[in-house]
Amino acid sequence: MIDFTKEDPTKDSSSKKSVEKGGRSIPRLTAHLDTLDQGMEAFMQWLRSENKMSNTSNLITLKEFVHTKYSVLYDNTIGKNVTVETPNGVPFCKSCNADDCGHVGFAILLEQKYETDGSVAE
Ligand SMILES: [Zn+2]
């Protein structure tokens, strides 16, 4: 007889690496903006860019901004307009159905910039 209760599954955890397997293939230079951090990076890139309407130098460009209501962004990595609603400053991305995607990160910084500077583009 083997007593299975004696086996401690937590003891043998030599391989703790959790490798995420997924069918997603991410092109080298056009990583999809699915984290807040990536969106914030895209925002900083956009903010520094010479031409804020340029899709070649920006991952995201701003199409429309209505403070505390919504932002319309153009996501260059997917080639689509994305609406992030920001009722009372709480952002939610209508495109991703998420509150933690890159577009939300971008919108958060937009709102912050607007509150600090009174505008989103100088
Ligand atoms: Zn999104």
C-alpha cells in the first residue's frame, strides 16, 4: 500500500517557472498595448514626439479628449480607434473591455496632464 497523504506536493517545487503558453505571437516592434505600463510608455513617447498626429512615430495618437468623459485614441498597433471612457476620472477601455490595458494607461496620463497643465497638447 502506498500512503499518498505522505506526499507533500509543495516540497518538490524545483521548477517554479510558470511559462505562459499562448498562441499570441508578438511582432518585435509592435507589441500590443495590453498593460498599463505599455500605455504609459506610449504616452511619454507621444508627448515627446514632434508630430503628435504622426502614426509612424507614435504607438498611440490622440484623436479626441473630453475631460472626465472620454478619450478617443488611435492605436497604431492594431490600426483602430479606441474609446476609453473616463467618467469621474475612472477610466475604462471600451475596446478591450478592461480597466488595465495600455489605452487606459494612456488615458490616465492624459487626464493627469490635463489637470496639471489645463490642456493635453501644447
Ligand atoms: Zn484598451
